[in-house]
Amino acid sequence: MSALPFAFASPAILFALLALPVIWWLLRLTPPRPQAEVFPPLRVLASVLKREETPAQSPWWLTLLRMLMAAAVILAIADPIVNPRTNTLSAAGPMVLLIDNSWSTSVDWERRVATAEALIDDAEASETPIAIAFTAEQSHDATPGTAAAAREKLTAVAPRPLRPDRARAIEALRAALAGTRPGTLAFLADGMKADDTDRTLSALADLNPAELRLIEGDGQSAVALTGASNTADAMAVTATRLNSSGPALLALSAEDNRGRKIAAGSVRFTPGETQATGTITAPFEMRNDFARLTIDSQATAGSTYLLDDGFKRRRVALLAGEPTDAFQPLLSPLYYIHRALQPYADLVEPNETDLSVSIPELLNSNPSVIIMADIGRLPAETYAPVERWIANGGTLIRFAGPRLAAAPADDPLVPVTLRQGERALGGALSWAEPQPLADFPPIGPFAGIPKPDDVLVKRQVLAEPTPDLAERTWASLADGTPLVTVKEINSGRIVLFHVTAEATWSDLPISGNFVEMLRRIVQLSKAGGATAANSAPAAAEALPPYRLLSATGVLTAETGTARPLDLARNPKPVTNFDNPPGLYGSEDGFTALNLLPQGATIAPLDPASAEITVAREGLVGGEAWSAKPALFFLAFLMLLLDSLIVLFMNGALSIARPRTAARTLAVLLALSGLVGMPHGEVRADDSKPNDGEVFDRLDTTHLAYVKTGENDVDDISQRGLAGLSEFITYRTTLEPGDPVGVDISKDELSFFPIIYWPVSASAPMPTNATISRIDAYMRSGGTVLFDTRDQFSGLNENGIASANGERLRAILANLDIPPLEPVPADHVLTKSFYLLSSFPGRYNGGQLWIEARQDTRNGSNSSSASADGVTPIMITSNDFAGAWAVDHQGVPLLPTVPPDEIQRDYAFRTGVNIMMYMLTGNYKADQVHVPALLERLGQ
């Protein structure tokens, strides 16, 4: 394999470069410049004497220009190809294909498939077995096999919204090879490491391949979103990119749950930067409507970041039993709460110290959470509004203190019954030493938080023992007494910390766990306040898949084999085969699982880690191009410049003769225009541009199909008729030309004996003028084969038709068609070439409808009478083109239903019979007269 990024189609031409020294010597000579002389008679006589003339030497720069022109012509004839594709494989063993079908491959998946197919074609040409494995598939069958089996596996695979699991795929390859040394090992990579410990290339090198190729594509431009934070003023978005060579400015969009773009922002990367943070500025209420964040220039699972209620910023109201001391802020009951929640919530405080005024004021602001720090007794008129707010979904968080310890035992805003007074170190109900915290229970919002070893509790309020006390306890001390208790009330809850909000009773407020505990409780509240419709699920629930993210960043309801997300065992889950990225939960509440974890970065693969020579290549399509046209154009420009220089040196462009110079320049410009302009042959006749196409269609029979405007349908029609044409050429004396796609609204239809029309409900409805052209075509002897491709078998008005069937009815409603019937058992179509009893296509359940035969005695004239008994219309639902469609190697593109190659063979026979019937009419029906003719000849 060549290491150069280019190759020559005709390398032998390069030997002409050896003649450049000779060309240099020849080009140094230039004829002497003519001089203007006066014409006196004596000077004429003097010039009779012959003087020896010597050629002048051309300037070195002119000679260099001509040398470059000659070199450009030689190189152009040699036809240099930049980035040529290598199509040779090692014969030392089977070819191994390891293909990434991870999230970033969705942007260039078609080119990746084309590259893999080209490698498979090379292996098939050299009869080399092929082992193929994919890195984002859960199961692997990497046994070396045939090219057909490899293509089947390749067709069945699509990009997955997952990171590649290359280690599993390589182990499958290792087991399948069973010690056999691979020949060519081609790794179609997404261009990035799976994680920081990725040793894919070294693991591939351990397989000891004769040749290792690393093929990378457009994944080098991969960008992913790895985090989002709803700050006080804006949504902060973290992004990472693979290619950090230059600056980049990416546009961000925020969409609501209906997919509508409601805000925009940007993230900027500086050169060499792989991770950056951008912002989406919007009001607090609008940011709470964000459902997903996307990068406008990308359409992958990595460029989409899903948001749930946990990302919505809550409004938290703060109340304290005593005013804030500005001189001693650390002793303020709200100081640590304020510091813990400020990055995650919008904090509001009342303007009045009177609770009867401040509490209604806070409730009117529609908060999600109200935090009361050491408030014992509330005004009587405020209990009912607060209880209604909690029942509608509000979360009340209370902290203990002297006031709460002295509050009455029947306080309805306390989750458990409290003993009067507090339990203090050194008191009657005290312990010998401060108590540490016990492990957090596996259920509840604190599941997964490590137990803080540096937190000691010196004083607390105690709860009266009740049968349900353990169920209401979210955290407890080492001696089993509750630290945090809860009570659910309809959609809301009351949470009580049995210690104060400042560090007088315990070390909890000055620990990092205090921040996490408060944040998790706040996230459990309803994001829109007490009147919100949805709530986040509990942090420890096993949540079923609700909506999953596709590789192109689209949420779908197809959950496939995804399993519930178990947050109790894994509070910080990561995506895998069992839990792909998406939303887990239900319509009432869900948790978002994104592709990449918070703060992750993506890094490119390092070929040096393989410790063997790795050949790097690009994907098939667009990377190889010929420099021949550019070199010829460069040589022409140099020729034009040389001509102008010579004319100037010889005085043709002298200022003294402006008319001559102008004429010369005009001629040169005209010549350059003729060279650059495309032109055809000029003939003294009245031929038209399309005459060649007309004569070809008159001289050769072509099968035609209606172009619906839908690429997938038209491609199958074209490949189907091409496959039928090849079959007819192989089995009969008819040799049809290439299939022709026709626009029935403007193309000439009379060249074709039959036109295949794949009916599609999503294609545009033909206009009345177009249908009139079809009607005229059928009346003049042509036949239209309508194929609904849906096994439609009923044409009666009471039948339930599919969408394609309804479209066919709409078309036929404007056509003057004869009565129809299924093909009778003795019809010419059953014996025009093969003997057939049915007419299957890709499906085998539908009838083939044709013009009903008329009784000649009733005097009716069939519309096909002028066509030798050929029906002007055929209707089927068996998808003939789908059964006939083959690729350029003759491999079927679509499977039959049910899978049966015998059915496909009968589908081709059906196509042959239809073509014979179209071209020969009812000649087979005339065999009924053979006995009478033989009898007459015998007489």
C-alpha cells in the first residue's frame, strides 16, 4: 500500500519528465526581434549583402515558465489521483472488519456502509473469508464467512445511541478467529476513544494482523453536550469536542416538551480547547419549560441533552424564627441554607417579619419549597393555607431549634410526634458522647450518599416511637434515633431535620453532605410550584423506559429491550445496552439519562498506541479526486501568459500601435473563451438535442417506470426493472435496454409497451392533465401496471383499502378503464412463456387484475381490441419490483415475504410472461385453432 496521499493513473507518462533538460535547451532559444527600419534605396542595397544572424537568448524566467508548462502537461497526462483508495487485501488470512456503529457515526453512516461494502467486494474478488463485528451491538457472531453473509449483517445494523464497547467486540473476534492470523484488519472507527482506558488499537495489534487499517470519517467533527446547570441568570451548558485544532462557535437551542425552539444560545471553543461552557439566557419561568438542549449543527444522540424536573430551578421560600444578625452571619439560622441552595434554586425571603403577612405573601409567589428554620408556632390563620399548599404539591422543610422543641405536640405541620424539649449532651436524656450518623437507607432521596464520618450531633429533638416511624425516617443517628423524618400529604410532603439549620446542635450544616441532602429534597419538589402538574419520581425507584433517544437525537416511544433504571443500586447511572439514553419513568414523572456523564470529554484515537504500523484511510465517497483538469487549466493559463509575453517582446503590443495590440488581445480572449466554453458538434441539419435518445428508444425495447418523486420507491423500481431486464436477456432472445424513469406529466410515453407504476399514498396526486395523458397512452395500445405493494386484493366499494389502495382508487376514478377480473386460469398470461398458475412478487397473496374478457357476440368493443387482445391495465399488490430488485452484483435487495427464493424465481417468471404478453399479444390464444389447421392441411 502506498504511503503517498496520491497516485497516478498512468505512471509511465512520468518518464517524459526526463526530457525536461532537452526542453530547457530548446526553449532557451528565441528568434531575433524584428526591427523597424527606414526604406531608403541605399539601405536596401546595403542589405543585399547577406549577414549571419544568430538567435537571441530567451530570459531565464521565460524559459522557466515554459518548463513549468511542459511539466504541468506531462503530469496532467499521467492523471494524478489525490487520496486514492487502496483495493488490495492481504492474503495471509481472513479479512476482519471491526465497525463502530456508535452515536457519532449517524452523521456519515451511509459512507461507512459504502466503505465496508467496498472492502467486502475486494474480499469477495480475492475469495477471502470475512469476519465482521460491530462495537455497539450486545451480541456478536464474528465467525468468518462469505461476502453475502457479511453484507447481510451489515444491512441489519444501524447506528446506536451508545458509546462503543470495543473490548467485547474484540473478544468476539478473538474467539471466532481461534488463533488464526488475520490478513487485513480494517477498523472503521468513529475517531474517538471509548474512555480514558481505551486500548482498542493495541488489542487489535495483539491479534497479529498482516495489515492494520484505521478508517475514520466525519466523526472528527463530533461535538457532545455533557452537562447543564440551571443557574440564577441562565442555563449553563457544557460541551466537548473531538477536533480542537481551531476555534469554533456552536449555536445552541432549547426546546420544550413539544419540540418547539423557545430559546437560543451559543458555546465558543478556543484553539486547543476540548471542553467549553456556553449559556442560554432566558427568564426563570421559561428556563423551567426547557425539555432538551441541542446543538444546531449536529443531529446525534451526543449533541442532544435531555432535561427532567431535576434540571428545573425551584423557587424556595425561606423563613426564620429570629432575624438575621448582620454582625454574626454564621449564627444566622438561614446562613448555611442560603449558601447550600443558592446555586440550585431561586431563593425568596419575605419583606415582613410578621408571619401572618409574610406567609400569605410567600404562598402567592407559588414556591416549590418553603423552609422554616426554628419556627415553633404559626399564626392560627396561616395553618389552613399552608396545609392546602402542601396538599397541592408543596414541600415544607423544617429545622428544629428551641422554638420547635417548645411547640405543642399536636402541631399539624410536623411529620412525627415529638417529645417535649430536646435531647442534649449532658442532659437527662443525653448520650455519653456526640453521636455520628448511621448509613443512609437504600431507599429515599439520600440513597447512595456516603455516610459522613466528620458529622457529630450534640443535640436533637426526639420523636415518639410509633409503628410507622421507621418508614418515615430518611436518615438517623448511629443509635437509631431519627435525624430526618418525612410525612406525605397528598401530592406534597413535610420534612423535618431534628437538628438546627446552623452549627449549634450539630456539625451537619457545615458539611458537604448538608448541601447534597438539601439539594435532593428540593429536587423532589414540583418544579412549577404547588400547582404544577408533574412531579419528579423518587430518587430510588426502578423506573421503566418511557422515551428513548435515537442515534440521531430523536425521542421515540420504542423502548425495545431496554430495562428499568434501578436508581437504588446505582444512584449515578451511565448508559449501556440495558439502559440506553432517554427518559425513564412515566408521563407523570421521569428521570433523564444522557449519553455522556457529567463533565466527560471525548478524545481522538492515538494510532501510536497500536505499537505496529497503522495505515490511516478515509471513508469512500468524495475523498478521491483527479488533478488532471486543474493541471491542464494551469498549463493553458501559462500558455496564454507566454503568448502575451512573446507578443510584447516582438512589439505586437507596442503602445505605438494600439490598434494592432487591441486586435491581438481580442483574438486571444476569443480563443480563451472558445477553449473554456463547452460546445457540441455543429451540423448543417435540423437535428434536435434529444434525437439520439429518441432513436435509442425506437431501436431498443426499454422497460419504464413512473417516477413518484420518492427516492426509496424510485430506486427500487429502477433496480427491479433492471433485474427483470437482466433475467429476460438471460432467458429469452429479447435484450431490453436500461430501464427508463418517466415523468408522466411531460415525457413521451409512446416508446414503451408497458409502464410500471408503484402507487404511493405519500407521493403527489397526479393532475387531471397527467391522468388524461395516461388515458391517451392506454387507448393507443400501451399498458400500465399499477402496483400498490400492499397485497390489496379487493376493488369493491365495500372493501377496506390501505392508503395506497385509496390512492389507486382516486387515480382510477379519473380514468376510463374497462371492467376488471383476476387473471383466468386459461388466460394467455399463464402460458405466454412459462406455465404459471399464480403471479407472485415480493408478496404472494394478491391477485393480478386485468381487463375482463368480453363476449364477442354481444357486439361490445374492448378497449384492447386494437392492441391484439392485450389488456391496457394491470393491477397487483404483490410488489413485483421489490422481488425483481437486485444490486449491481445480482444480490436481491429485499427479502420475499415469506422468505423463499423459489417465490422470487416465480416472480421473475411472472415478469417474463407479462413482457412476452405485451410484445406478442394473444398469439398463444391462437393455438386453439391448431387442430383445425392441421386437419385442413391433411385434406
